[in-house]
Amino acid sequence: MYSAVRTHDYDYPESEMDERESLYFDTISLAESEAAAAAAAHRKSISQSRNTIYHSAVDLAGDEGGVGGGGGRLRLGGGAAAEHAALAWQPGYRQSTALEHLNGGGGGDHTDAAIAAQTIALQNGRNHLPTGIGVTGDGGQGGGDDETYRRFDDGKRSVDFVLAYNGETQLEEHRRKCEIFEANLQREGLQLEHNKVQRVHFIKIHAPAEVLYRYAEILKIKVPLKPIPGQDQIFAESAHEFKTCFSRMCKSLFSSVQLNTALFPEREPRIHLEFSRNYLELYDTEHPNFLDASTRYSIINFILQRQRFVEGEETADNLGIEKLVQDGVYTCAYTLHDKDDRDRLLKEWANISKWKNLQPLDQIKDYFGAKVALYFAWLGFYTQMLIPISVFGVLCFLYGFITWNSDPISRDICDDNGTIMCPQCDRSCDYWRLNETCTSSKFNYLIDNNMTVVFAFSMAIWAVVYLEFWKRYSAGLVHRWGLTGFTHHVEHPRPQYLARISRTKRLAGKAYEQDQAGKRTILDPDVPFWSFKFLPNFTSYSIMVLFICISVIAIAGIIIYRMAQRASHSILGSENSMTFKVMILPMTAGIIDLIVISLLDMVYSSLAVKLTNYEYCRTQTEYDESLTIKNYVFQFVNYYSSLFYIAFLKGKFVGYPAKYNRVLGFRQEECNPGGCLMELCMQLVIIMAGKQAVNAIVEMLIPYLMRTFKELSYRHGWYKSHQDQRLVPYNQFTEDYNLLPAENNSLYVEYLEMVVQFGFITLFSLAFPLAPLLALLNNVIEVRLDAIKMLRFLRRPVGMRARDIGVWHSIMTVVTRIAVASSAMIIAFSTNLIPKIVYAASMGDPELNNYLNFTLAVFNTKDFQVQPLLGGSQHVNETVCRYTEFRNSPEDPHPYKRPMIYWKILTGRLAFIVIYQNIITMLQGILRWAVPDVSGRLLKRIKRENFLLREHIIEYEKQHAMKLVQTELNGQQKSEGELRQRNNETVIRSRDEATSFV
């Protein structure tokens, strides 16, 4: 691998070394011949130095393609070797181990082993290699060839959690807190080991089995049991019901999307029971779900959150790892990635090329916990449910193309040569011809045709079917993971909540109880709503309302901008051109709207976290729900208000040329003769697609650029401060230290993005039938991008239990009901459906040949309040113009008043809203009743499993009692035998003594 390595002493001063080289040589040094020989004899440990070698080689990179250090100290040959070293900096790149290079003919020599030996010696604080058995990881999940890569120095105990702190600049006060905190952890039974090789010191934490058992019982964690007599019959019958002819046909048809069973084997179903040390013999300790990694990490995190770090008076404000990290005592606390499991997930799951494959949900649950697994299960299910409605939306869109030339409105507009329309502004606008909107009217027909109502009806039914079937699907998942019956009532109070109570004078007395020995116990007192919770909640929601008002004002400002653009000459083109009126102005307004929405989103999202911290949220679930509701209500107004304006307000209250309704002196915007649905479609596409693009940039591109910038900074020595220099990653906890932290509410952003998207396609997709298809394409990539982000860029999150997706399901249910009313009103007031029906019924013209003229009112130009400045226009002598309204002509005895046909159309619109909404609501109610939350098959299985479990425990208790009785009987018999034997010995001894006396 290396072309030349100098092992002798350097013949130049240390000052000639640059900062990058000194970092490298401060971390590792070339070994003596004894270390090299030892490393050659213990090649299993060589992999510990692989990242050190690669990163250091790149640190010493020159501009010519060869990698080498100054002064010829360490050189890496050009070509493939240099390219391989450069690849080591790519995100997610898995470097091969030094052992692979040595054994695979890679051209390595024993010098690599020398470097590895010295690195190991530095890590372990001794001059010899660590000894111990080679274990590949907990439960067979290893992290490489090195036995200490993610283990203690003994090579046996796994590293379950890591605390990190700056060892060079640690204050005395912080050091004392660390000592107290770590001593409390050890009193809980956790095992600690320090690593002080680099400037950042690490504390490796391992939880023995007895600690896990104790807290698993406290937290009521369910674990799988050993096979119970009779369970095979239950599982076989359930499996038989699934394996119908149709399901087998579907499985063979979609075999290409199935999981690789060699990497992700199907697990045997098991019955789960809350852990109890009394029934330890009943549990299947070899099952993957038995206290898996995510469960272990959650137990340790629970312990870390509740340990104090101050002696003397102990309060709720002086406990928990979060408080220590917040105060800077520790820089971070995190769990470790598992290289084997992560590589397998990166290859088969977090991979764009695997976009069509199913997700390994069981393995995701084991790795990240049930809460994260449920998010990916929901996102995958939602994406799959988008397929049928996307296909139907494409068919509806194709129907518009096929019947493009059969629309009487667009045909009449394009064939018309004599209809002159009134100016769209007061002074600077000219008259314009109706046929200028020919193209826009044709595009408008693509989304406003006979299939519009059918598509809206289908969307309303689809939304309910999706939500109901998700509940059934998630119930099966939750039962398979042993979380059936789990409720958030078993959650313990948040440490921040207890700390807030302890700081409140009126509640501090109720927060503790002191026994006779003087020991204080933290209590969970009841917090009255009106006395304590009302003011923080009222403040939070008041600020939310304030930001909603700001968002509405911003949207109103954009609307006034559009009005002003209509009233003036625009630099974007002629204000009378079809391009400007139909395309440029709506697009620029939509882009400005997207920018304003994104800025308000970022500001309020950070503020909402601070407001929620101010509230009295007892559990993490209450905290998440409070944060979610505040954020979503704001986002609902922020993202949808401009769309609601176009759908329900634009062009509805304009007035007429003799008496326009004005806002701040500007005339209100008018819809094109074909309607406002085309502009609603454009606004929907800009905001929906723009939001997805912004989210993709924020979630993936920015972290990638930050990571790339840091790598370049470390490579070229841009960091001058020693504290900012990168750690050399030579094991799992140093590698993970350089990743981004995983926040507790990180899934909130992901859920919010998808639920806002769900609102777009249910509330407004009838204006753009291809919206579900755009959502489908986005989500197919989103699943894989989220997986890549969590595996490559973020530290491993602490696993959390969950039985559903929480308040998000309720939010989507509310959005579904709002969507019914929204669709009804959009169809009634923004499409031509009702006016066409009324016209055909009233005029006896089912072919709609004169419908266009029916929708245009006549205006006499001498009745203008403000005469337009026409200048050299060809329309100077126009006496009559047309405008889109239902009003009487100037010659009528009641000029410009509403005719009777207008009231008929209005009545038809209102009647349609009532009928449509009631029909859809009734059908949705029938579907909710017909599709129960938990399938009858699963309910029957749960009942049978519970019965079998009770009988099994009763039998176990009976046998255990019999063993106790038998033990007592054996003990009594043994005692009686021993007593009889002692009596016999006494009699014999008495005889002997009597004989001797005689």
C-alpha cells in the first residue's frame, strides 16, 4: 500500500511540520521493531487503525495526486492507492480493513501492523496488544475483525452507550459533577471504562444482564417467550388465512420487490409477555426481539436521564444527562452504530437503487426502535396507497387530452374574433380580445372537465380507505413487535417537567417527600390547570395566533402586489399579453409566496420548541403532541392560505366596471373567462414541488455540504484552533462522534413534511389530478433519503416504544373531513359544472353552443367611473365591452343588477355543496364502520394467545409450587433422617460409654 515509510528518527526540527502533520504524528507514531513483531503476530487487531491510516494519508495529500507528508516522512504512491485514500472521505464509504489488505494481496507490509500496534497501545494506555477472546458483537452482530472496535478493552463487554467530554479544557466544577454522575451510574450497576487517547475523552458504558432485567421489569417491556404448547396451531391457522390463492398469486407476481431472505430472514412468530424476573425461564433469550439493541439503549438512556450529579440537596434540577450536556459538562451522549447491521441496511434499504423493494421493518425496529420503524412503515404504506389514486389521476388527465377539442367553451373562445373584453385595470390597461386566452382556456379544460367531480369523489373515498387500512396494518405490526396493549400511561415523567415543578415555589413542597432517615423522594404531584398550566398554554397559543396573523398579512401583501402589477406596466412583459396575465404574474407571485412561507416556517418552528418547553408537559408523548398541534395549525394556514384565496375568494367579489370593489385603492383580481382553476393548479404545483425541493435541500444537501466542508477544512488545515481539529476515528465511538446528533423530535419534521403533502393532495388535488403522482415520485425517493440520512449522517437515535403514529393520525382524519367541504366548494364556485347544468336545464341547450356568451355580461363604456387612458390604441372608439359576470345589460330597466339566473346558479351551488358533502360523509362513515381498527382475525388471535398465555403461566406456577413443596418435603425428610441418625449415634455413643464404664 505504501511506497516508502521511514522508521528512523527524523533529522529536522518539529517546527517544520505543518499543523496537519503534527495532528497525525501526535496521534500515532511509528512503532519499534518489537511492536511491529507483536502486530504481525496479532493481525486480528490491525483493523483498529484503518481509518487512522486512510484519514492521515489524505491529510498529507499533495496537489499532484500522490499522497505524502512533508520531508518524505510518509508517502503514498499515486494512482489507485491515492484514489482509494480519497474515496475514504466520501460519505458512507466503507473502507476495507488493514487485515483485508494484508491477506488479500494488497501489497501491504508489516509497517502497517506497526502503526496499528502503536495506535492500540495508545488507546489502551500500555505498550502491548490487548488480549482476550475474539467476539464479533452482541448477539452475533460484530463491528469488524477487531475485538475492541465497539467493545471494552477486554474484548467481551459491548459498548452500549458513550459519553464524551473535552479532556483538555474541563473545569474543576464540571469534573466534580462527572465524578458524582459516574459514581451514581456505577451504583445502578452500569459498567464504565474511560478512553483518554485524544483531546476528547470518552466514557464507554455497558449494561450487564441483571441491570437490563431489573429495568425491563420496571418499564414493563414485553419480550418473546419460548414456544408454548398450542401456539403452533394458532400461528398455522393465521398463516393459512393469509395464504389464499390471491395472495400467493400476488406474491409471485411481485417477487422482484420482496426482501432478500438471505439477509433478512423471516422471523418465527412468538407470544410476548411483560418481562418479570420471576418468569425468567419462560423467555426466549435467543430470539432477536429479546432485549434487542434498541431496547438496551432505551433502558440505559432511562437510567442516564434520572441520575443526579450534585451532592447534598438533591433536586429535580440536578439530574439527567440532558442537563449535563446543556451545561457543557459533557459534549454529547449517544449510542453506537453497528457496522454489520448498518452496512446490511445501507446495501438493501438505504439505497436509491432499491426504491421498489419492500422495507425490512423488523430489522429497522431492532436497529432504531419501534417509533422510528412505525414512521417508515407508515411512509411506505402511504406511498403504496398513492399508487392506485395516482393511476386514476393520470387517467383523468389523459381524458382531458383525449377530449381536448370537444370542449365548447375553449372552442368558442378560440373561434371568436369580435368579442372585446373590458380593461383589467383602471388607467394603463387597454381593451383586449377574448381569443387571446385561447391557450389558457384549453389548458384549463385539462383540469375542469367531466372527470373533475369523479376524481374529487374518488379522492375523498381514497383518503378514508387509506387511514382505515393503515390502522389495521399498524395493529398487525405492533402485535408482531410485542407492543399490543402498550399505552403512554406507563411513561415516566420527563426530567425537565420535574425540574420545572421543583423550581415553582407553590409546587416545590409537593414535589418531594422526606422519610425518617432524611432521604428525599421525588414525587409526581398533580399540577392544576387553571393555576399553572393555563398561562403557559394561553401564551403559546396566543403567539401561534400572532404568527398566523403574520402569515395571513404576508399572503395579503402578495395579493396586493398582484393587484398593483395588474394596475401598472410590468417589467416582465406587456400587461395585456396572455403570457403575462396567465403565466408570468401567477408564477412570480407563487415563487414569492413560497419564499415567504419557507421563512415563516423556519422562524416559527424554532419558536414553537421554546414555547412548548415553557409548558407543563408531563411525558414525552404530551410534549410531542403539544409541539405537533401548534406547528401544524400554523403550517396549515401558512401553506394553504394562498390556495384557499385562489379557490374561494379570487374573482368572486370583483364587482362590475361601473362599480368595482377595491382594496387599498386597487381593483380586485379577476379570473380568466375559463375560471380560476388553472391558476390554482399552477400555485399548487409551485408550492408543493417547491416545498419538497426545499425540504430535500435542508435535509440532505446542507448536511452533505457541511460534512464536505468540514472534511476539506480538516484536509487543508483551515482550522487553526486545536479544539476544532477532527478526531482520528479508529473505532466506532470516535467515528460516531463526528456525526450529527439525533434529536428526540427529529421524526416530527419528517411527519410534518408528509402530512402537509397529504393536505395538498386531499384539499386541492382536483385542481391538478397529477398531484398524487408527484407525491408518489417524491415519497419513493423520500423513504430512501430518510434512511440514508439516519444511517450515514446522524448518530444512532435512542429507541422508543410506540403503538401508533400518535396525533398525526388524528390530524389526517381532520384534514380528510375538511377536504370534503373544500372539494365541494371548489367544484361549486371555481368550476363551470353548476353553471353548465343550470344553463342546459334553463335554456334547453344541452350542447352548450351559446354557453360562453351566456357567461359574459355587457357593459357600456360610457359608464366607466375612471376612463382608461388608451392613447394610440385601436380600441379608442369602442362603445361596448364584455366582462365575466351574471348581470343585466345596460338597456335593462335594472341595469347591471343580478338577474334571476344568477340566483338559480347560486342555489344550485349551495345545493350541490350540501348534497355532495352529505353523500361523501355518509360513505366515509360506512367505510369506517365496515373496516374496524383491528381485524377480526387479529382480535381472535390475540384472545387465543392471551388464553394460552394465562394457562401456561398457571401451569408454570403450579409446577413451581410443586417444586417448592417437594423441596420442603425433601428438606423435612432430610432433617428427620439427620435427626434419626444423630439419635442413633447418641444411643450408640451412650452404650459405648456405659461399656467403657463397666
